[in-house]
Amino acid sequence: MQTTKSKRVLSIIALVLILAIILGTVASALMGCGAVEKKDDTTIRIGAMKGATTIGLVNLVDKINKGEADGNYTFEMYTAGSDVMAAMVAGEVDIALVPANVACVMNTKVEGGVSVIDINTLGVLNCISAGDEIKSVSDLSGKTVYATGQGAVPEYTIRYLLEANGVTDCNLEFKSEPTEIVSIFAENADAVAILPQPFVTATLAQNEALKISFDLNDEWAKVNSDCKIVTGVTVATNSFIKEHGGLVEAFLTAHKESADKALSDVDTTAALVVEQGIIAKEPLAKKAIPNCNITCITGKEMKQALEGYLKVLFEQDPKSVGGSLPGDEFYYGV
């Protein structure tokens, strides 16, 4: 039987323990309130290829230039995908917007590799001509077709469609710039060309006799139901993803907002596209933007679309994707 004194001691001990627990809880709460997670203020260095691939980003670039972006960024635009790749290989770029196949090549050349974080542009290729004779890929039999993008997405896409349609006698003649093809139409009214947007819109504006004969997306859908044409993707170096995963997520949010605005506010975006030197005049930009297949696809949907398309490129020429198809780790967020 406990004495009154022992009971009193036990009560005091219990009270001390309860008080300790309460004080500990309060201290933890106060520490939690005061411990603010340090913000990652690392500058994200963005590089992008001039053209449709970058149109979905211009609203973010405008915020960057005005100092209104949520985060620290630098942005530089290059004339060719190979130039963006060289900058990333040199460690000068963290996130890049490039042609789909270039992303695969970058994965083998950039130290530590890269991961694709989104698809920014789907198919943008159109066949243009002056007559009514050509309405599908099959009608290119026996024709000389002028195009740009030799050794890149346009060439492999065109060759795949020709093969799928059994066309073996189409002569593809590649030019380095769309302006070269515009001058060909001036000399030869019967010429046929396959060009990407926004250059298609610009070419039609300069020559009213020309029109779109067919959209290569439609022709693709006739022969391949597994995937779509993927023109441009966004990649980040794996080292940057590992060290600054939160910034990659922040960029994806900002990119999605920018791409959505490009589609919902064409007038504002058109002015920015001209400001960036992607398209020469606003009226042309306003016409071209809705046809540029701007998007921001991430995760499993991104992987499904891109993986299938890269397989097609690999079958055309393994070198087009760097010699081998990338593994699952290439696709961020899957």
C-alpha cells in the first residue's frame, strides 16, 4: 500500500513528464514555423532552336526579359538544333528545346546524359503546290519535291511516309533555307515542296498561287495509329535534374502556362514571335501560330508519343537517334 509521500512523488514525476511533452511539442512547432526551406535561386539557362519549337516559350521569355518570371532564367535562341546541342555539350545550357531526334543524339554526347521533360511541338509539315494534282503522299510519285531539314525530323518523316505509301520514284531535293524554295516557286510554277510551319504560312503569303496540298499529320495517321509526328521536345541535363529537381518542375509549370497562352492569346504571342525574330511580321505570325501544333505534353503521354516516333526514325536510320533507342530513364516523370 503506497504511502501519501510516495503518491505525491509519483504525481510530481507524472506532472513533470506531461510538462516535458507539452514543452517539446511547442518547441517542435515553433521550430517548424521558423525553419523555412531554403529557396533554390539557381539560374536556369535555357537554349532553344529558332522556329516553331520556340513559339510556345515566347510568353515565358517575355516575362524573363521583363524580370517578371517566377525564378531566375537566362534565354538564348540558336539557328540550328546542332548549335543548341553544342552549347549543352559545353555545359552552357541546362534546359533546351530541340528537334526530337537531336534530343537522342544529345543523350549520348552530353556528359551524364539528358532526359526529355516535355514535347513542345507536334507535326508541322505541309506539302504545298500550285495545282490540284497533288492531294496525298501517293501523288508525289515521279515528282521532285523540295524540302528543308536534311538529316533531321523532316527528312526522316517524309521518307517514312513515301516508303509506307510505296512511293519509290520521288526525288527529294533538300535546301538549307525555306527562302531558297520560295525562289524556286517564282521560277517554276509546277514545283512541289514540303515545308514546316511557320514557313508554310510565310511562303503562301508571298505567292498567292500556292496552297497546302496536304498536311503530313493526316497522311501519318493513315499509316501509323501508334504515335504522332513529334517535331520538338524539351530536354534537361540529368545533372541539373538531380541537383535542381524543383526548378525543373517549376520550369514545366511555366512552360505549360506559356504554351497555353500562345494558343489562347494569339495576338500577344504573335507580337512576341516577331520580337524574337522567329517570324518577320505580325499578320503572318497570327496566321501561322494556330497551325504550329504548339503543346506541352509530359509524363506517360509524352513517353508514349515520343517513344513510338523515335522507333520510326530509328528504322529509317539508326544514326538519326544517335545509333540506338534510349531507355525508359530517358523519359522524365514516368
